[in-house]
Amino acid sequence: MPFPKLPRRLPFDPYLAALLGTVALAALLPARAAAATAVSDTADGAVALLFFLYGARLSTREALDGLKQWRLHGTVLAVTYVLFPLLGLACRALVPGLLSPQLYQGLLFLTLLPSTVQSSIAFTSIARGNAAAAVCSATFSSLVGVVLTPLLAAALLSTQGRIAAHSVLGIVEQLLLPFLAGQLLRRWIAAWMGRHRRVLGLVDRGSILLVVYSAFSAGMVGGIWSQLPLPGLAVLLVVEAALLALVLCCTALLGRRLGFGRGDRIALVFCGSKKSLAAGLPMASVLFPGSAALMALPLMLFHQIQLMVCAVLARRWGAEELPAPAPAPVVVAVPVGGQGTET
């Protein structure tokens, strides 16, 4: 997999444009007083619905069937929940010289999140990698992340006084319980959900936009933007780009060292290097109710960087000529009389 050439036009996610538009709306017309309470309560309900739908979508049987490729899935989990957090902790050396403590906290939270599901599978498929393995690896990452991400956040961010015990319990109540309810009810509602994918997709994205509006409205009212100088944001972009590049190189190297085939190496690169915006924003709103906007900002920036870079990689690898399959062996039947006959 050689280093890809950049296309003339880098991809831009329309959903990110909607996110940025929501941030702009919160900056111009933030919810205040009673309206802020109503928006916050509605966002909480939307988050619970969002994770209920996640649970109902994920096929437990497919995930269990994918356990056969435990080496690949274990490597993806190790990159997601070990390598990424270690790199996040290493970035502490950039504080306060290059990163403010607030932005660093958001960056560290970003490294604790699970991998994406939809885009990991899509990019693996475009690159002609092992899409079935990507489904299982991304699914495992999401399942583990519902529990492991809050625990890692409590362990690594609690020294800053950012997470209280009730916040972790809030994750269980608002995210984990709806997720498990979706899993339990999947057998009865999966077919209905399959017939209404477009509507449910709008519910998904609308829920995230509502969470963003609520968090950034609270940030505007609280005056957090005065804490974010533009040079600091520029440095954050460079740091996140370097973080993604390093993880991409590590996953590619790991895939070769572990002897994975081309398809599995591609699945490892895409599932191991990406972080979920859909899971991260609701978690930030529950874990950091007073500063969710600050904690979510590094994730929103990383989301766009990973989409652009992974889209370039997927298109480049998908256009590669795969090695021709080995010719079928020629079977020669030798009769008793010694006359060979080719078949």
C-alpha cells in the first residue's frame, strides 16, 4: 500500500457542515434560562433514543460469529483503547507551551473514544478490504466503548476534577441501559427499522445536532469562547493531524508484522485509526455537563481530518491492481498402462 497522492478536491462531509452551522446558530442564538433547560432535557432524551437505536441495529449474532478473527479484532481494540490513550497522555508535554489545558483535556477525551462503525466499514469496502471483518471490529469497538470509555475517562481525567461519580452513573442510565434495551428488543423491531432506515438516519443525525446546540449554547452563555485563542486552535489542528498520521503508520506496520493479509490490514487501518463523533458527543454531554462544548471541539475537528485522509486512502487503495490469482493446478491422471492424460 504505497503512499497515496492527494486528489485535487478533498472530500468534505455535508454532515460536518450541518454541525458547523449548528455551532454558528448556538453562537448567534444561544438557548437561555427556561429555553436552555427545555433544550437540555430534550437533548438528554434524544441521546437515550440514539443509543437505543444503536443497540437495536448491532447484530449480536454477527458480532459473535466474528470472534473467529480474534487476532484482528484484538489488535483493533488494542490500538483504540491502549495506543490512542497513551499517545493522548504523551501530548501532555505540549501543555501549556502549545496547547491550553482545556484543549488538551478535549484531545485526551478524544483518544478514549471507540471507533466509528459506518465510515470504517464504508472505507474498508471502497478500498476492497475485508468489509466483513471491519463490521465485526467496529462493532466490538462500539460495544466495548459504551463501558470502557467512561471508565478510562474517569481514571485519566478525574485528576483534573473533571468527572464525578454521578457522571459515570449517568452514562449507565442514559447510554448503557437504552443500548441494552435496544439489543433485547432487536429481534422484534429490526425488520421495522430496516424498512425505515432513512427516517431513523434523520433521527440519528438530528439527535447529534441537538446535543451540539445544547452544549455550545451553554458554552456561549458561560463565556467559554474567550478561553480559545485562534493560534491555539491552529496548533490543535496540527497536533491532531500528526496524531492521525502516527496511528495510521502504526496500524499499517502492525498489520504487516502480524502477518495479516491485504484485506485484514486495510480493515485494521480504518477501524483502528478512527474515532466516533456519534458516540463521543453524547458521552461528552453526560460526562462534562458544564464544559461539553470545549471537550467536543477537538473531536469535531478530528472527525473532519479523519474523513478527508481516510477517503483519500480508500480511493487510492481501491484503485490498486490486485495480484492475479494463482493458476489452477494441472491434474494429470496416470493410468496403469503408463499413458498420461491431462484433465
